[in-house]
Amino acid sequence: MKVVKDIVQMQRLSQQLRLRRKKIIFVPTMGALHQGHLALIKHGHQLCSGTPHALIVSIFVNPTQFNSPKDFKFYPRTLPKDLSLLRHCKVDYVFTPSAAMMYPEGAETCVEPGALAQYLCGATRPGHFRGVITIVAKLFHIVQPDFAIFGEKDFQQLAIIRQMAKDLNFPVQIIGHPTVRESDGLAMSSRNARLSPEGRRRALAVVQGLREAKRLTSSGVRNVTRLKKAVRHILQEKGKIDYLELVDVQTLRPVKTIKQKTLLAIAIFIDEVRLIDNCLLP
Ligand code: PAF
């Protein structure tokens, strides 16, 4: 496994891989790696088993996607541990550029998302998805992947990246991977490490809320007000709800009744840590 810090060097390595007809599988991350990230890597290898391929992971805590300086400052950074985890996952290259290299003095161009960014995290974190898709577009130009893999916990991020790749004609296939959960159901997230033991217990309300909504919809409930009320009842007093929405899976627009596949999406602050999760209903 080779650690690459330089953009031009990474670009050249990717060009060589392409010349050698190797498929490039890319897993972009912000580090603080956990089993969820490792599942994305494993999925990447499975995707191209039997075909010559190279797996590239990037680790870059992207400053432009944080809308709170405090959140950026306290985002967990565990590079030595991350690298030792990746050494066991048959990763070929780890790209770890500096912020000064990714955003040199005078950089001013960004990629602006469309309507999909109006809702959910896009509404409560202005500018967040601009930061996400700008860095993802830059990483795609550098790594030149055939496949890029993202977790479905960040459902809206995945939808916006798919749209961006399509709209800007990136020759990359965007792959979604189901959310990986702890044994008690909590969605794996780098942010979980910042929860106190008591906050960790309260965080379970999120998955309990999702389960309750699933239970209600499978018993025939379609009314969104009723579903939201039931989930809010479980979440209240566990943290500060940022949003609790039921949205159309294609457009991410809020719906009033469940007529077709609907996404229940939750964002909540627990111990000042912002957690998100979602599930499809019914
Ligand atoms: O999901 C993440 O970890 C980040 O948003 C991403 C896609 C690596 C961009 O910084």
C-alpha cells in the first residue's frame, strides 16, 4: 500500500493504472475509519473480482463542507490508525492531500448542486453540498475512477453525487452501499466516537424511531403527520432534532402521505454531535 500526498503524483499513478487496463475503484473518505468504510472497500474488491483492478482510498477532512468551524475542529482525525486498518484491506493507494494542496490560495471555482440540495441536510447546513460535490469532483479528476463507492447513510449526498456525475459527464459509475450498523442497530459513523457513553445510549432512539416508522407503515399507516408524531415521541428528550422528514426518494421533496417508496430521514444533535440516519418506507 502506497501513501500518496501529491495531486500530480496521484494523477500520474491513476493514468498508469488506466494504461495497464486496470479498473480503478475509489472510496473517498474523511478518515476516522470504521467497519462501514471497510465494507465499502470490500464491496469494491467484490465488484471487480476477476478483473484486474486497483483500489484507491482518499482521506481528506474537507474544510469546505463544514458549516460550523467547531464541527470541523472536532472532527476525529486518526490517520495512523486509519492507515494500519487499510493495510489489512488490500488497498493499493491512499491519497492524503493537505488542505493547502486541495485549495491553494486563489482557488475560487466550485460545483453548485441543484434542487436535490434544497431539502434535509441541504436546508439545515447551507453550502454543505457545494463543499461535498466540489471536493468529490476534484477527487474524481485526480483519481480518475471507474467506480466510486459511497454509503447510503448519507442518502442525500449519494443522490447529489450521482446527479453531479451525470450532469458533468464523469465517466464513473457511482455505487451505493447499504448502511453498516453496530450490533444494537446504531448506524456506523466517524462521529459516534465523539458521543459520551450516555449519549451513545440516547443515540439508539434514532434507530428505534426508524423501526417504529417501519412497523407503523407495514401495519398500513400512510399519514406522514402521524408517522412523524410517533417518531418525534421516541426522539424527544434524547437530543435536539435538526430535521425529521419523509421525502420522495427521487426528488427528496417532502411528502404528505406515503404513496410510493419514501425516505424517512433523521438528523439529531446528541451531545452536540450531529447524527443522521434514514430508512426506506414502506
Ligand atoms: O462522506 C464523506 O465522508 C464525505 O462527505 C466525502 C464524500 C468523502 C467528501 O468529503
